[in-house]
Amino acid sequence: MGGLRALNTVLLVAAFGLLLASGTQREKSVLAPGHEETARSLEARYATQRDAKSLTALAQGYLDAQAPGLAVAAIDAAPNALRKDVRVEHTYARALIDSGRASDALVAEEDVLRTCEAQDCDAWLLASAMRRADILKELEKLGIDDAQAHPESAAIAYHAATREARLSIQ
């Protein structure tokens, strides 16, 4: 019985020593370093203005800070009228791509294109949405939903989607 007690004591001391040697655990920032102040500013602006422009800026700020989950959450929590804004929807598609949800991003980008058919969108937005939708369709053909997890396949999809030029005359 004394040998078992000594073994238990040695194991307990060893476990306690490992715990002490592991050091303190620090919290990891959700945002990329250097983006905290910008994100706070954009959050405050959206909280006071509650419009599509400030929501788009907030979501883009989260994307710039490498926090696509926060961008998706901000847009998902927004009122439906803001979510249907074509620029918000376009930013939402980007956030979904960065979150590893390319198939959902394709649905969002196709909504942008349908909206642009029904109303006048500026040329930059239309071209960007068309290009992104083409790339997302190529990813879908390859069976890739998370482009960041499969960078080689994502590069192939990008090259396949951008190898032909289109002209859109309006």
C-alpha cells in the first residue's frame, strides 16, 4: 500500500509540474493584429447609422481583419431590408467564401446578379459579381466548398473562370 501511495504522489507532483511549466494561457484576439481600433470605429458607426453603407463597411472591415465569421454574423443579424441591398449581398458573398462556404456564396452572388438585371448597378459591381460567380461555379464543378482548404484547386477554378474575356454593353 505504501508503494501505491508513493507512486500516486510522484504522479501528482509530475502533473502539477507540467501544469506549472505550461505557463499562462492568454486569450487570442479574434481580429488580426492592428485592426482592433478600425473595427471598433466601424461597429460604432453602424450602431448609430444602421444603414447599408455602414453595414457594408463593417463587414468589409471584419474581412480586412481576417474575421469572416464576424462579417457573416453582422450581416445575418441585420434587418432584412439592409441584407437585400446589392452591395451588402456582394460583401456577404465574399464573407461566405472566406468562411469556407463557396456554395452559399454562389447563391448570394447569383442574387446580386439578378438584382443588377432588375435595377441599374454600377459597372464595377456588376463586373465583380460576374467574375466572382464564374469562379464560384468553377469551384462547384470541382466539388470545392472551402477554397482556402484547397488552394491548388481554387487556383485552377480561378484560371478556368478568368481565361475568357466578356464584354457587356449597356
